[in-house]
Amino acid sequence: MIAKLRLFLDEIKIEHTLFALPFAYVGALLARGGFPSWSALAWITIAVAGARTAAMAANRLIDARMDAKNPRTAGRAVASGKLEPSVMVWAILLGLIALVVAAFELNPLCLALVPIAAAGVVIYPYVKRVGWAVHFFLGAVDALAPLGAWIAISGRFETGAWLLFAAVTLWVAGFDILYALMDRDFDLRERIASIPARFGEGSGRVVPQLLHLGVAALLALLGVAVGATGWYWAGVGAALLLCIFEWSLIRSGRDVFSLNAAVFNANMLFSVIFLCTTLASIAAGETSHAFSYP
């Protein structure tokens, strides 16, 4: 049983939740212009974890046959038969139930938006079979976490929420394009859509850098929108340093596998750093919510 659980947690990449949670907390902090209640943060955490689990389980289930044909992914638990598909079906159902319950506990608007999140979870694996914009679709699905967290606190759509949503969309799309470099040859053979497969390996190295520069710009606009000063701007500086670091990695000519490992670690660290600088800004009273509540 424990072995199966370890297989399952590895299959859904539970550690990748670190990508979504810090920005979700940033959304909650900036929406309040202070510290939200612990109960709100707990329900936001459950919502993000549930949605992320359902999304990864759906991806592994729907892509099992494709994964089995790809040498890089053939060893995945469902693709190799180490885990039964029914495990992922249950994970999808339980993840979505957790999302629904958390949204219900947060506010009516969050609950009304659950079908959009659920649809994104199920649709994403099919988008890669249709067009190269799959990276942006994935980014938008992941960006629902900070957007939803913002709405959970404010109870409404606001300019800052959309700026954060756009920033996270570009952020995820950027490193997903780099990730797709590892499967470019396979994607070409199987007619799987991605920017590297459609526009060449060079695009897979250049476009992410441009997108992450866009992230820094959007986070700067967000800072202006919420009246941030001090520590928040250190987080924007960290976004620029991330761009410089990625540029140096890409220029180094290292192979795509070690490149992706380094980019993954750098982006995970950045998300935590940005949360910390936003927290510091809130604690120091440097960030005040610039939008009115209903």
C-alpha cells in the first residue's frame, strides 16, 4: 500500500504544487492588502491541491498510451502498468470534490467558477493534439490558482487579479516551452503540437526568455496597481534576475535535460522568493489594496 502511494505521489508530481501555491498566496495577500484569515488560506490551499491533483491525474490517465510510446515517459506508473487507470480516475474525482468543497467554503463566486477550472483540468491533455498554443492554455489553467485566491478574498474580479493571472500564465508557458524541447523529436513523429515542434528548437529557447521578461513587466504593473513599495519591488527584481539566469543557462549550450532541471529549480525558488518579498512588503505596511470592495 505504501509503495503504491509513493508511486501515485511521484506520478502526480506532488512537489509541483510548489509552483501554484506561492502565487495563490500572493493573490490572497494582495487582494486583502494584508493577512487573510487562516481559514481562508487553508481553504485556498485545499482548493489548489485538489485542482492540481485532479489535473495531473487527468493528464497521466489521458496521455497513458502516448506516454508509453515516448522513451522519456514510458516508465511512468500508469503508462507502464505499475498503477491501474482506476487510481487516476479516483484521484480526479476526489481532487475535484476537494475543489468544490473549498470553493463553497470561500464564497459564491468561487463556487460558480469551479466548472471553468474543472473543464480546464480535463481539456488540457487534448489541447496538445490540436495546436501549439497548448503552453498558454496550460499557463492559464495554472494561473486560475492565484486568480481564484484573489477572488476568494475580495469576492470580485479586479484589475490586480487579472494582472497576476496574466503574469502566471506567461510564467508557466515559458518554462513549459523549454520543457517541450525534451520531446521535440517525439512530438514531430507523433504530430503533437508544441512551439519547438512547430517553429523549431531555436524558438523553444528564445520565446521563454521573452515571456519571462513579460512576467517581470506584468508584476511591475501589478505593484503599481496595488500601491506597492519596498520589498515587493525586490520580488520584481528577482523576476529580472530569473530572466538573466535563464538567459545564461540557455547560452551555455547545455543539453535540454540538464537545462530543464536547472530551470525547474530556479523557477520553483523564484515563486517562493516572490511570496516572501510580498509577505515582507505586507508585514512592513508597504502594500495597500488599491481596489474597493463591494
